Amino acid sequence: GSDVVIAGAVLQIPTGHDGIVLFNARTRIQAASADGFITASLRLRIDGAAVGALGMQQLAAGAAQASRTLSASHLTAPEAGTLESGPHLVEVVVKVDGSGILHAAVPSDLALTWLD
């Protein structure tokens, strides 16, 4: 029910860079048959502010043993606001809500990538 940072990095935007960067975050959510109904969301934060597309998956009660992929992305284009020169804290945040959550797991492998 609370935000958990599963990956993070400080990205240094050099002087003269246009500030356009594509961020991608991916992970999986998996539970067990004993778990209840679960909603999991994944999002990106840059310098503490939530940005970009929110990834969301739901796992049905009694059938949650199959993993689901979560993904989130954000492009810092001129229309959405580019990044200024200097350091920026980029975080991947997951939140799991539901009833009867016993065994939900979210691995942090390949959680954050970016291209400039």
C-alpha cells in the first residue's frame, strides 16, 4: 500500500545537452494462489515528481501465481519539459495494493534504462 523505490540513479545532464531523454522502467509482479486480489502500479519519479506513463496490472484472487509485466516510460521532450543541465535523481517506484496480500514479489532486475 505504500510507494517502494526499486531502482534509482543520479543522471548528470552535461552543459550543452538538449535535455531530451527517454526513460523506461520494467519489472514483474507475482503472487501465490493464496493471495487475494492485487493491483500493482509502476511509475517513474524525477527529482521527486511523478512523471510519464503509469504501468498497472491486476492479479485475480486465487490465480495470482502467473507473473505479470509492469512498465512505465517518460520522454523529456520540449512539450513535457526537458531536463536542465546538472544532476537529476531518477527513481522507479512500485506500489502494491489489495486484500489478502501474502506473497507478492517484485524483482528489481532491469528496472531502469535511459537513452539520450
